[in-house]
Amino acid sequence: MLDKDLKNLWNNAPQKGNVQFDKQKILNEMNTEIQKIDRSIRNRNLRETFAALLVILMFGWSFFTTDVLISKIGMGAVVLGAAFIIYKLYAVRKSRQPVDVSTDVKTQLVASRDYLKKEQNLLQNVLYWYILPLAAPILFIGIVNGSPLLFKVIYSLFVIGLSFFVYWLNQKAAKGFDPNIAQLEEAIEKL
């Protein structure tokens, strides 16, 4: 009799509720992790925007106070480079789709994965949208000024070294997205 009761209980148990619970649990865990990453990205964007605005103010002020045309060109290029950095950060951020609770779990996970891939791609390509727009004109300004050759060499090595360091940091950060993207892809495949 006990065997028959267990079989009836098993056969009559609502299976859809169990599956829904697992999906909801996966979604909640993923959303918590994505929100943590999102806060980190938002904080990074704020820091970078603040730094770029400082660069714009400093080099913009120098642009208007110097009389040397070649220096003005370099300073104007730095200001444009800093403005481009702000644009690039927020263009990727704006591409993030807001979480729509009316869509299914898989669609939400795909949207989150795609956004993380865009952020990862942004970090992987930091040389083109961040380093070169700033480092090239800053090197130009340092080389064309009337300083002694030793200063120009030290200045150039410092700017190049700092550029390599920024590149390395961003490549390291980009690799940090791999586990989260893999986790999202695994969850998508399970659904």
C-alpha cells in the first residue's frame, strides 16, 4: 500500500511548478551577479568620466592660454580624445537593454550575456578608443615643446609605460568577464 501511495504522489505532483522554481532560482542568481557587475561598470564609467572631464578642463584651459599653434593642436586633440572616451563609455552603456520582467528567462539571460560581451569587447579594444586618442596627442605635445632632449625621452617613456599599464589592466579586466559570460551561456543552454 505504501508503494502505491508513493507512486500516486509522484505521478500527481505538479511538475511545472518545480521547473518554474528552478528557472526562477537561476534567474535570481544570475540577476544578483549581473547587478553586482553592473554596479562595478557604472562606478568605472563615473570614475573615467570624472577623469576625462578633468583632462578636458586642464587641456582646454591650456588650449586657450597658450600662443603656440602646434601646442594648441595637440591640446585640442587631447580634449577631443577625452570627449570621445566619455562618448564611447556611455554608448556601450546605453546599448544595455533594461530588464523586462514580462519576457521569458532565456531572453533576459541572452540580453545580459550580450551586454557583458559588449563591455568585454570595450575593454579588449581599449588601445583604439582610450589609449591612442590620449597618448598620441600627449606624446606629440611633449615632443614638440622646447624642452631638452633628456626630458622628452623620459616623458615619452613615461607616457608609453603608462599606456602599456592601462592596456594590461584592461585586458586583465576583460578576462574577468569570461566566467560570468560562460555561466550565462551555460544557463541559456539549460533552458
